[in-house]
Amino acid sequence: MRAWLIAFVLVLLACADDDGRSSALALEGRLIAPCCWTQTLDVHESELAKSLREEIEERLARGERADVIEEDLVDRFGERMRAVPKGKDPRTAIPLVTAIAMLAVAAALVVVLRRWTTKRATTTTPPPPARARDAYDERLDAELADLDDAR
């Protein structure tokens, strides 16, 4: 119990020890690099992208809000700079979609398990019908008996 409490406190401290870099990364991930329009600022490696990342980090460190910085950059470089539509964040839907998918899989698993258990309980497999012995069966029994005698 004590280990769980320590782990919980460490996680809280790690979350509280945010130097603003996580919000800078989030903003950089929402904006496309205006030099080539192919990658977002957080992964693009051009001089312009590097200077814009530095500008974002400095402005966040001064206390400016991320949405104000985003609007300023979009005003400077155009609406095409947005990688995500204004006011939308697809990352907020991910936990909801994941939870719905998990519930659907759990429900399907319950249905399948119930079918298997009820089917197994209601149907008993009759033993296979005894087939008539033929010459091959007699020959096989004789060879097995010879092998037992040889030991």
C-alpha cells in the first residue's frame, strides 16, 4: 500500500514539474511549418521551424496563452498553417473512442462465452458408432500381439 502511495506522489510531482515544454509541444503539433507545408513544427527540421519553436517557447515562458500565440502565427503565415481546425482537438476524442471500443469488445466476448457454455451444456456428443471389424483390424491386432511377445 505504501509503495502505491509513493508511486502516486511521484507521478503527481512529475506532472507538476512541467516547465511549459508540454504545452509548447502541443502547440507546435497543431501548426504546420510554413517553409514547406509538409510537417508540423514539432518534427520539422528547418531554420524557420527552429526559430518558430524558440519563439513559441519564449512567448509561453513570458506567460502568453497558447491560443493567442497560435492566432498570431496564423495571422502571419495564413490559415494553411493550422494542422488541426480551430477549436478542435482530436486527442480529446481518443479516450472516448477507446472506451467505447473496449466496451464493445467486452460485450462481444460475453456473448461468445455465453454461446459456447450454453452450447456445450445442451449438446452432448454421442459416441461414434462402432464400426465392424474387418481383416485389417485382425491383422493389426496380430502384429501388436507379436510385438508384445517379442519384448
